[in-house]
Amino acid sequence: MQILKTVREMRARAEDARRSGVIIGLVPTMGFFHEGHLSLMRRARAECGLVAVSLFVNPTQFGPGEDLAAYPRDFERDCALAAAEGVDVMFAPEGAAMYADDHATFVNVERLTASLCGASRPGHFRGVATVVAKLFNVCRPHRAYFGLKDYQQVRVIETMIRDLDFDVELVRCPIVREPDGVAMSSRNSYLSPEERRAATILRRSLVAAGGQIEQGERDGAAVARRLRETIEAEPLARVDYAEVVDAESLAPLGRIDHSALVAVAVRIGRARLIDNLVVEAG
Amino acid sequence: MQILKTVREMRARAEDARRSGVIIGLVPTMGFFHEGHLSLMRRARAECGLVAVSLFVNPTQFGPGEDLAAYPRDFERDCALAAAEGVDVMFAPEGAAMYADDHATFVNVERLTASLCGASRPGHFRGVATVVAKLFNVCRPHRAYFGLKDYQQVRVIETMIRDLDFDVELVRCPIVREPDGVAMSSRNSYLSPEERRAATILRRSLVAAGGQIEQGERDGAAVARRLRETIEAEPLARVDYAEVVDAESLAPLGRIDHSALVAVAVRIGRARLIDNLVVEAG
């Protein structure tokens, strides 16, 4: 596995591959790999001639007071895990290689980013869309692999691809969970054992909400209210949001009559965890 | 000359050229060609294997009450002129081909767009940067040709290219002028003969300001004040702005001690005209 640290090297590698007609798959990550990341690499490996993984803890998607400095890192381990999945190129730029001191250009996806994590974390998706646009321009992927745990991120990047005419296919990949249902997340490493047990409330609350909708409940606000109550019954959990929204526009869903996203963000200890469930209501 | 109306066709043509190792030059325009546009096409023709001209009157760079509907158009004549310059591809998409009804993604270049035309025309450069990002992604140019009459636009696009890692070289091309010094502009067509004579005040005021700086004047505010007074002496002219700024950052320049941009925007009749002069002060 090649490890490339500069935009120039990564760009040259991607151009070479393109010129040879090789399909490039990109897995954009912030590192500290878990089974969720590895599942994206595996899917890319199965579908692409060149698999590039970017590893960059992107400062512009963290707000003031968020966990940028504390974000877990283990570059050696990450390289070993990626190599074992058959990744061809690890693109791991330094911060200074990605942002000039007077960096001034940002990509904003409007509306979609007004709700959920966009509302809780102002500027987060501006940072995400900007760094992904940069990664697309440097790595020139035909396909980019994103996990559905960050469902809003998937919709933001899909919209950016369409609106800015990026010639990239976003591949949606399923959430990977621990045996007890907790979604894999690098931030699970922040949890004490007791907090880790409490974290099961996210998935349990989502499954309960999904069950209500399947049994005919069509009032989005009622489902969201019970979702919040279920989470609040867990003493270690503080709800950031608990919502039922349109799965495409992410706008609040009064009446559930088509594809709905049930989404939660919950603080447990010093971790902020997210999870979601898409429910098709016929 | 091929005329392509869809993103799909243009993308395929560009990909073909890239795969064959052909250098692509893009001249982005809003049509109604004059000698300024043609000079860009000639330069691109001399330097590139495939010359693409985009012709799109981009709605997102016009504000409410601006001249989007009135903007002059003559597609047949434009095609004849471009063909005569040896242009290979005219990319002339319809509005609906470029913007989905629920288009939501915009590229913002901050700071640089706070002054000059960015201050007079809120949202203008957001529209410009967004459409140029789209054109870069569809036409995949190695080089893009921009005229220096829109000096701030050149700086905005140069910054976007750097910040978002577009693999495009922006080629700065000199302002082309009429014999009496008036900068070529599609909007000159709005002028009555009397207004057209009054329009010489832009260039004359810039030359006078340049002369003052060459003679040792270093007070940016004083130069800007006399610049404005010179223009205001023309009864048909209303100053939109008349400024002396840093030629790179476009921030106001108190003391002129390096590269300065003297820039004016002036309303004459229903036209808003711009012009500028870069002065090197040692």
C-alpha cells in the first residue's frame, strides 16, 4: 500500500490511473478505523481497480468546543488495517497541505443542512462539503463510498455531486453495528463501560419508533415525542435531537406517508453519538 | 464546430479528449461576443488541442432588479464568430440543464468578495464561483481563459481553484479596448451614442489615477477621492464605486506601497460598466 502525504502525489497517482482506464474508488475517512470503515474499503475493493482511502481529520467540520483535538488517532494501526483490506493508496495529507492560511472558499449545501446535525453543529456540513469537494478534485474517484450512519452527510454529498456536476457516483453503504446493536463509531472509544451499555438506547429507541410506524402510526410528531421519551428514560443519555423527517429532503414530516428517516443524536459522557433508521411507510 | 446543449454530451466530449491526452482550453462566457471574448478564444486556440467555449447567461450571478432578462443575446452570430476563431466545441446548455429546481449547492469565496462588485452586487460572486465550478467539472479544462476587465472575478476564481484543488490553470488575459479606450463589454450595447461618449470617463479617470501614483502619490484614499471626483464631473455618469485596493487581497489600501488595483464601476444610462488598472508602486 502506497502512503501519499501531498496533494501533488495523490493527484499524479489518480491521473495515471484515469489515463489507464482504471476505475478509482475513494473511501473518505477521518481514520481510527472500525468495522464500518473496513466494510467501505471491502466494497470499494470489490468494485474498483484502484482503491484510495483518505485519512484526514478535517478541522473545518469541527465547531468551537468540539472534539477536534481529542479526536482519536492511530495512524500505524489504520495503515495496517487498510493494507489488510487490499487498499492501494492511503492519502493522508497534513492540515497545511489541505488548507492555506488564507483559505477562503467553502461549499454550502443549503436547506438540507438546516435540520438534524446541521442545526446542532453550525458550519459542520460546510466543512464536510468543502473537504469532500477537495478530495474529489484531488483523488478523481469514479465512485465514493459513504456509510449511512452519517445519513445527512450522504444526502449533502449526493446533492453537492448533482448540483456541482461532479462526475462521481456516491455508493451508500449500510450501517455496521456491534452485536448489541450500537452503531460502530470512532467516538465509541470515548465511552466508559457503563456509558457503552447506555449507548444501546440509540438503536433500541429507533427500533421502537420503527415498530410504531409499521403498526400504522402516521403522526411524525407523536413518533418523535415517544422517541425522545424513550431516550430520556436512560439516565446517562441527553438528547441532542430525536426527529422524524422526510428521507430525501430531511424536512420535518408531519404525516408519515412515504420514506421517513428516524434520526437521533445523543450525548453520553463526552461522546455525541448518532444513529438512524429509514422506514418505508406505504 | 460542435454545438453541445447537454451536460452529458459535453462531459463525454471532454472525457474523450482527456483520454487521448489532448489539452482542453475553456473560455467561459455569457455570449454576445465582442473582441474581448474573441481574444480569449484566440489565445486558447494557440495553446490548446481542444477549445471549448461555454455560452450560458448564468441566472445565479444576477441579483433581483439586475439585467438578467435584458442581457443581450445573439446565438447565431456568436456561433459564427466562435467558429471563425477555430473553436471546437460550443457548450450552450439551457438553464434547466444547469440548475435543478431544487438546486441547493453554492460555492462561496469569502473575504475577496466583500469589496468592489461583491459589495455592490450581493450574491454575484457566489453565482459566478458556483457556475464556474460546474463548468470545470463538466468541461474538465486544463486551462481556463478569463479577461482582466472582471479583475475581481479573476481573483475569485484563482482562489477557488487553489482552495478546492481544481486541477485548472487560470490564464489571465488583458482587457481589450475600443480605439477611444472604452473596455469592450456586452453591456456597451445598452448605451446611446451620447452615453457611449460619456463612457470614456472610466478609462480616462483610471489613467489619471495611475499617473498620480506614478508621480509619487502614495495615499490610497486621496487617489480614490480624486478618481471619484473625475468621474462625477461627467454629468451622465453615476459612480457605483471608485477604489484603490490591494491587487491580491482586494482589501482597501491605505498606503500604496506595492501592487495596487484602481477599480471603478459606473452607471451610465441603464448600463453598469466596470474597468480597472493595476499599478506597480515600487
